[in-house]
Amino acid sequence: MQLAVFILVYPLLWLISRLPFKLLYLISDGVYLLLYYVIGYRKKVVRYNLELVFPGKPYAERLRIEKEFYKHLCDMFLEMVKTLGISDQQMRKRYVFTNVEEILKLEKDGKNVMIMMPHYASWEWVFNLNSFIKAKAYAIYQPINNKYFDKMVRDIRSKYGTTLIRTFESRKIIKDAKEANELVTVGIISDQSPMLNRTRHWAKFMDILVPVHVGGEEICKEHDIVPIYLKVQKLKRGHYQGTFKILSENPKEVEGYGISEAFLKEVEKSIREAPEFYFWTHKRWKHKDKAPAAFQTT
């Protein structure tokens, strides 16, 4: 069944990937109308999240953010598909890094780095970074249930040479790379909500106490990897700008889970600047009332 679905859908995706951007965004507009007004995909979740995070904003403003988010969501999905057919020249023009020299300097100093990202703006085109760096690039990801679409997504994300690794195998692969004196750059999306039985830390995110993914920080401390926040801004439709901010040059010296908390603070800044580009369909705050007493404040 999985193969049948893939055989039916893939030719359409391949065709879309060859379309010019103007036509691509016309299709995106049509998908938005269907997704938002007809299907109403996760609209209750989005509205709940926006009301929870922005209780002081008027309903009309939250509704504007909601609609702009869905438009961006459709754009981003089609941009991911477009990666199958986009040229290197187009990619470099549409996804620009403002200070890639920060990464290159760390490479020159023999430092491994971890790029920590949220589900914000575009995380699909960040793989273009591999065109600029010398280090071996890894990206930690969660597989898709359909193994054929999973392979397609892996092919898309590895187009520029990045090796995708699953969460459960990431620590061993990074450990082996370090023991082999291999210079690495690791990408990880760190704003998800972890499973409660694996939660080791809680912190305020958008003024709400939530469980925090700390695996990235733990890897950085264990292997002396420099954690870097990638701030992505959507300049206009189909054009993004990424800026690197070092969270700590000496991760082993950071007390507690300070790196993870610093990361969340940067994500907050991005959300408050342009909330329509955050991934509001995630149930990020679903465990907000389950924090142990030790983490609760008065």
C-alpha cells in the first residue's frame, strides 16, 4: 500500500519540482484555500496555541497571524518539493547566510559545531549550508512512516551532501566521528515537545512552563561541540536569510541546561518578531500543566 501511494503521488511531486516559482506559488495559493477553508487542517490546534501564547493580542490580529501561517505552511511544503529540481544558483540566491564566516572560523580552529534550529521560517533549505563548509555535515531527523516517502525526503535533504541520521543513532555516530578526528557540523531541530517519561528539564517558553528537549545540549557538552542558533528570517516569498549566533564557545562550562534555555530565548525572539512563520500546528504546549513541583515557580 505504501508503494502504491508513492507511485501515484511521486510523479506529481516531480512535475511540481520542475515548475517556475511563479507557477509554484499560484499552486500554493490554491492549496492554501483548500487546506484552510475546506479541510481546516489542525485549525483548532493553531488557534489554541495562538490564544495561549498571545492572550493579549486582539482576535483580529491572531486571525491574521493564523491565515499568514497557513499561507507560509503551503509555501514551505512546495518549496521542499521544489528542492528536487532547484539549481545550485537558485538556491544560493534564495537562501542566503549572512555570516557563514562564523562557521568557517570555528572550522579553522578545529571546532565541531551543532546548528540548533526551531520549526521556524524554512528549515528545509538550510541544507544549502553544506555548499559552504568543509566539515562533514549530519542532520538528526525523525523518519516518516511511509518508507518510500522517507527515502524521498532523505534524498531531498541530502542533495548538498548532508548525511541524515536518526535520533537513536546520533550519539554513537557523533562519538565515532570525534574518535576518528572527523570535523563535523550537526544540525538538529530542538523546539519539539519531548515525551514526558524522557523529560529531564522544564523551562519557560513564551512565558509557559514546558518540557525541554536537551539532547542537543548534552551531546555538545559530552563532545565539546559549539552550539549555534540559526536565526532564519523570511525576507519575502521564496527568499530567506540565515544568521548564526554562538550560544557558548565553551559548552562544558555552562551550568545546568543553560544552552537549551538560551536556545529557547532566541526562538522566542524570532516568534515575537514574525509569529506567522512559526510552526503552530505542533502541540508544543500540550504538557504545560504537568511540570513536577520542583520546576514550578510562584
